[in-house]
Amino acid sequence: MTQKTKQRRMEMHVPSSSHWRDVTGVLFKGELDRPTVTVWLDAPWIAVVTIGAEPDGALVVAGVEIRLRPAEMESDVDPARQTIVPPGLPVGGLPLRVLRSLTFGDVLDFARECLARAGDYVLSRHGLSRTTLDAVRRPGKTGRPDRYYAEIADAYVRALDRGSRRPVVDAADELSEARNAPYSSAYVRAALHVARTRGLLSPSRRGVSGGALTLTATRLLASPDERP
């Protein structure tokens, strides 16, 4: 799916299958890649924006890569030495103005428009639905309340207490089943980081699973849930 706007040319790729073939032609099944939007920035740069979905189906930016355009990445051949010379970077590297010209709001609007034309089966595989795509996000939204992150931290801590060797994965599975919504391990891991920064989950050593609910989180979980 391609579109050329007044600001930037954008192109979207929505994977519909997790199957791939190796060089021998053998068919394998792997993890389904997320949708991506390629944005043509000032030459010779492009941005590849990965689109994700929150458990409620809202579209979010899940990652960004800034790359040289494919034509700029073609290697040259040195006939004298019979070697391949890799492409050099532009003088000065990546200008800051190029990054500032990338507006995620436009990217998400374009992604929402493209995904609205995808089939229901493809949407469901990415944790999306017609309802969530059509829903307009309220302006001024400041993020999830502390209790939301405390509940995710609680699922993680309970997995730790059970001796789980994959507490993030197990917490994601538990939350997905309890809330009937897709929670990925990557989303839970990011939510745990937010929980720690908000003082709801105690720190752990870098790269090591661990942590405990703080008194603040315990009090939040003990209070009545005011969600509708």
C-alpha cells in the first residue's frame, strides 16, 4: 500500500503469514512480523516505523529504524582488487532535522487508513479489529492510570513467586486469558519498565528477573476497581 502526501511519501507492509522458505526451499513457520510503514525522508534516508497494538487495540509506534535508501546501499565492486566496497555514509551522518521531520501522528493516521482496507483475518492476527481502528482516541490522553501498571506488575510478581523461568511470558499469557485481549511479552516488559519508573515495582539487577510490589502498588490493588 503506497501513498504520496504533501509532506512525505509513505508505504505500508502488512504481513499476513508467518511462513518463510530457506535457501533450499524448505517451508518453515516463524513469528509473524508486525506491520511497518516506510517513510521517505530527505535523501538519502528512509524511516521504517513498526506499528504495534496495545491490548485495547489502539495503534502505537513500536519501533523506528532510520536507514539509507536501498539505492544508496548498493555496494560497488573494485575491479582492480576484485573486492566489494561497502557504501559509505553521507558526510556528517544523519542530520537532526531529518529526525525532527518525522511526525508519528501522520504515520499512525496513514497506518490506520491502510489497515482499514485489510481483511478481518489479517487484522485479528495482529491484535486489531474494525472497532478499534474506527475508534477516535480522545485528545489529551495522558496514559494509563497507575493501577493498570500495578495489575501487570502483580501478574509478573506472582509468576516469579511460582518459580517461573519465564515470568514475563507467563504474565503475558495470564493477562491475555484473564482480560480476553492479546498481551505480548514485549508489551508486558515495557509495562513493567513503566511500573518501576512509577514506583510500583521495585528495581532488579540489569538483565535479571526480579522485583516486588511496592506499598503504593499494594494499596492500589487493595482499593476498589473504578473501571467501567
